[in-house]
Amino acid sequence: MATSPVMVEVDLWGSGRLAGHLRVPQSRDDSGWGTIQVPIVVIANGTGPTVLLTAGNHGDEYEGQVALLDLARTLPAEEVQGRVILLPAMHYPACAAGKRLSPLDGRDFNRCFPGDPFGGFALSLAHFVDSVLLPLCDVQMDLHSGGTGMDIVPSAVGHMLDHPEMQARTLAMADAFGAPVTLLLKEVNAGPTLLAAAENRGVVALSSELGGGGRLNPRALAITKRGVRNVLRHAGVLQGKPEIGEYGHPRRMTVPDLGHYVFAPADGIWEAAHELGAAVQADAPAGLLHRIEDPTAPPIALSYKATGLLWCVRHAGRVKAGDPVAVIARDL
Ligand SMILES: [Zn+2]
């Protein structure tokens, strides 16, 4: 096992349903040997692949957290062939605070990989996930939603990969998850993400976007609960074929480049021209950016730069210069 200061209070090689904590050192003024407890559940039986399912990478994204809590309670160990490792609230301090970023140090946990064993809570935990958990895994899925700021069409998300075989395996797993959309993404600052760390270790890796707006969306939760079981079926950890949702097979789409994003050029209040999921055209109005600083000036009009599905829209009204306010996906 790689050198890590994180203590594992569950037997990663045990069988049955094993619940415990990762204990990550976090010194405080009043507790020099203090630790932060990150919940972990291992459900294992017999021989088979290992699947790592994580949620709460960002604390204000709730569908994955609740779907993994459900799986932790209800997945019968005797139905498992192999091992399922669940981290339902991976970046625990952010989850407990209901925030994207850490209340400890402001870090975005999904920009902390591959981590640093002695770099503080987030880097230390990221290092543990990368160097201890990922090498055990055949398949990894990190569950995200749009968070406080964004609202997103429920999607299983993979990165665009150079390796054709890994790309095909990623797409097949994303289709098996069975969200309305399977999406291949060129992500802003993807390098230090958990998804990229898993890809670097040759693990078939998937992320998701399952709603947003800082709420738990019941429809997106149902998609997520079915989706994580579908991934386990696809990986061969559970018997049976993946279930298809009421909307049919996923629509395969892509956000191929940053030209499919619309960014706010200034601070303001965003008025979107369309609802999430609308079909939109390049050069059509995307919305208006209202500037409270200059009441007599007209709002700044922004246009889409691509034709396709309005896959992601700004949910929070207030935006800062440089924030994306719309992301367009097109069919793959
Ligand atoms: Zn996220």
C-alpha cells in the first residue's frame, strides 16, 4: 500500500457489508491529533471486479450522495460478485457544509488530484483515493450534479480520450448508466480531477451531471439510483442487464470544445433566453446580462456560438465575469 497518513478503519479486503471511516489527520488549535472522519462502506462477496463509487466530491451536489447512501443500506452483499467501495460523502467537510468548496481551506476537491500525502486535508485525501483506492479498481464513477450554480440535463459524462479502446469502454459504461444523455466532455481544467486520475491509472472512469440548483431533484435521484446499479450490472458485479429508463436509450452527445460555452464578459444578473434542454441555434440570443452599476445602459446581449441542446444553464442569478452561463451539447 502506498504511503499515506490516512487511516482506513474498514477492511478493504474483507467480505460482507463493512462500514467505517477513513480518518484523515486535521490538526486544530484545540486538537493537535484531530482527524476528520470520511464515511466508507465496502460491500464484497466472492471474486469479481472492484467498482469505486464516489459522491460528495462537491458538497452541494446531492443526487449522488443520496443514491450512494441508498446503495450502502440496501445492496445485498450476497448479490455482489466482487467488491463495491462507496464514498457517499467523499469531501466530507464540504458535504457537511452543503458547499462546493472546502470550508477548511477553500479548495475544490476535484482540482486536488493526484494529491499530496502531507499537503493538508484535501490533498492528503485525494492522494489516498488516487494511490490506495484507484489501484484496486476496475471501474470508477464519480457522481456530480450542477451544484448551486448550474442546472444540467441528467447525463453520464466521460472525457474525450486519445485511446480508442478506453474511449469505447467509457462510452459503453456511460450508456449502461442509462441517463437521458451520454456525454463526452472537453472539461474546463480537467487535469487535476478524480476522473483524470482514474484514467491515468487505466481505470474505466465516468462522471455524471445530474441536475443542480443546490437542490435534490427527485427525477434526477431516480435516474442516479438506477444508474449506479446499472454500472454494477455492466461491470459484472451484479447479475442482469442494465435497465433502460422511461426516456429510452441515452442520446449520445458531446461538448467538443470551449466554443460550445457562453461566458459572461462582466459581473451581472443573468437572464437566460431558454429553459434547460431547449434546442438552440448558433448566433441566436442566449440571454441578457443586467448590470446594476449603470442603470441607463442596456443589458449586455450574449449569443450562442453553437447549435444543439442547451445542456447546462446558469441557475444562480448572480454571475461574475468569466462564469459560464450556458453550455451547448451536440449529437456525437
Ligand atoms: Zn461537481
